[in-house]
Amino acid sequence: MDLGARHLVPGTLYSEPGNRHFSPAPGTWHPALCTQNTEIHIFAKKKQYLYALAVYFNKGLTHHQSGQHRFMNFIQFITTRLFLKHLAYSILLFIVIAWIILMVLKFYTRHNEVAVTPNYVGLSIDQVNSLESSRDFELVIVDSIYDYTRKPGTVISQDPIPDTKVKPGRSIYLSLVSFKPEQVSMPELIDLSLRRAKALLQTYGLKLGSIRIVPDMAENAVLKVSVRGKYVKPGTLILKGSVVDLVIGSGSGSGLPAVPFLIGKTREAARLELSRLGFFVGNETYSGDCDSTNAQVYEQDPLYVYGKRIESGSSFSLTYKSGTDFDFDEYINNMVIDTIPTETPLP
């Protein structure tokens, strides 16, 4: 028996050099059998690849032809009578809707209707409402501004301005002069320079009044703030437009002014002396038949004490008596004996 003999499957095609359809007899084996099987396998793989490639190109060609076919169908559809008829209906419907919208807008906006705004500045609300031209507009009060130069309750500004062409029914916004000034908080001015204090007062709608310069090491710095002779702390509510008086340091001196001797001085002389030293006049009391024309200082508070110094900006309460009915010379001489050393000259 041949040692190379192997079991072969009957009916299987094998290939060998020189014989394409060589088929060994059943139960026999040939040495070229393994090589022949490998070549058959490679041939089958090539055949499958070529087939797949052909199918791919065929599909692409079919898809391209299908796209051309759909485009031609679309061209044919938009040229049909049915499509053109519906297109015409759509265009006509759009024109009708646009025309209706334009007519509604024309009616709503009162096209070609014009009204001229009257001049309300300087008139009161009652006068504004009594005008026949006001019926064509809607009047709206939006703000109130205090102005002491104008009559309270009158119109100070309007928007739109007078003689402006607008639509009937347009809103006219009015600003009135308020009856009472607006209240603002007193800003913090202490230790600020005079220039910065002025700018801050203007920002808050306040007016700068008198400026008193007193001996103090803080040169050109605000030391005291007062309104109508009364010291005002920062944050205090005051009327907008109020006059604010300032006490400013001179940059020299001990920093504290001495208490002046005011007894026997006339009212105007006493007030002038207090102002020069940086003090304020507080309560003023008139006794008897005394008035501002013949008044002389009878009492002062704080009392005069030789060498006594107090803070600048302090208030003095003064009591007056008539200089024609009272002997101030004798009164001063008696008082000096008790309060001032004999060797000290009278202020």
C-alpha cells in the first residue's frame, strides 16, 4: 500500500499542472493536492471581490438614474395646470391679506390725521384741563420739581414740546412745580476742602451761604455746617434748596476761639462779632419795650470768662434790653469786678 495514500472526498475537483480538471480516483492521494486547494481558494476570493465591486457600481448608476428621474418628474409637476392654478390662488390670497392688514393699520394709526400740541408751560392743572385743545390729547403728570421762582402747581415743562405735530390721542407728559421742596439728606462735609464741599452741596441741590473763617490748624477745611444758624449733623433731612453756612479753618492759631464779651454791644455789633469769630446766633430774647432798633446785649450764654475758649461754630443765646431805659455802663462795671481781674483791660 502507498504510504502517501490518504482519504479523499469523492467528486471533489482538484487541479494539477497540465490538467485543469484532474480528479484522483477515490481513495487515492496526489502530492500536489495541498497547492491545488490553495489556488482554488484564492480564485474564489477574487471572484467574490469582483462581484461585490460590480454590484456597488451598479447601485451607484441606478441611484443616479433615479435622481434624474425624480427631477424630471418635479419639472413635469410644476408645469401642470393644477399646480399653476393653486399657485395663482395662493398669490391672490396673500395680496388680499396684505391689503386688509394695511387698511387696519391705516385706521388704527389715524393716517393723515395731525394735531398740534398746545403750550401748557406756566398754566395750572385746572387751566390745562379747561382748554378745548386738551381733549385731543392724553395728559400724564410724570414729575414734580420745586422751583421757588415759579408758582406752585403750574406746568414747568412738557413732552412733546409746544407746536409739535403729532397724532390725535397722543400722550403729553407734564412736569409740575411742587408745592413743597423735596427733602434731601445733609451730606458729610466735615474735613472736606471748601472746593469739594461746594461741589457736593451743588450735587445735593443745596446752596452755599456764608463762609466763616476761624483760627484752626485745618487750613481750608470744613469745621462746622449750619442751616439758619443751627448746627446740622450729616444725614439730617433738610429742604432741597436750603442755604448752608460753613465754618472754615484758617490754618493758624490755637484752633479754639475765645468767648467774646458782648454785654452792652448793640444787636448788630454782637452778631457781627460772633460771625467774625465763627460763632452762630441762637435764641434771641427781648425784654421790656426793647426792639431790634435800640437793643443792647444784657446777657449772653455762654458767659464771658477771661481766657475761656470754646469750639468754633457754637451758638450764643442773647438777651437784649433797651439802651435808653437801662444803664449799661454801671451794669458792666459791677459785672467786671466779679468776672475779670482788675489788671485785665476790658474787652
